[in-house]
Amino acid sequence: MEVKGQRKCRNCKEFFTPDARNATRQHYCSKPECRDTSKKAAQQKWCNKNPSYFRGQLNVQRVGSGAASILVTGRIIRN
Ligand SMILES: [Zn+2]
């Protein structure tokens, strides 16, 4: 049953009380797996808003320079 001021987590579907300072934007509870999902969703949203951020000549040079690069996906690519 929903208590006033509570919100349903988008990941685990359980009700939680959002932080008062961030009540309108918080959609995930504080469980580690839900925070992880929230982080991934936020990063994906950011990448969708900034599609050209990791593209372009500068990044081609950076990735091709031989240095290990950490991509958005968290994978480490070694050249
Ligand atoms: Zn949750």
C-alpha cells in the first residue's frame, strides 16, 4: 500500500521515500542494484542527449594512440 510521499522504484518496484531535496527527480531507491540501474539509465540518457561527445577526430586519435581507453560501457579496450 502506498504511503503519502512515497514512490515506486523503477527497478525493484518497491515503495521508498525519496530524499526531500530531490523528491521530484528520484525514481530509484537506495539499494545497491537499483542505484547501479539508475546510474546506467542516467548515463544512457546523457549519451542519447550528447550523441557526438565520444565521436570525432580527437577521439579517434585518442583511442588509436595506444593508450588504454575506458569507454562508456565500462570495458577497457587495449590497442
Ligand atoms: Zn529499488
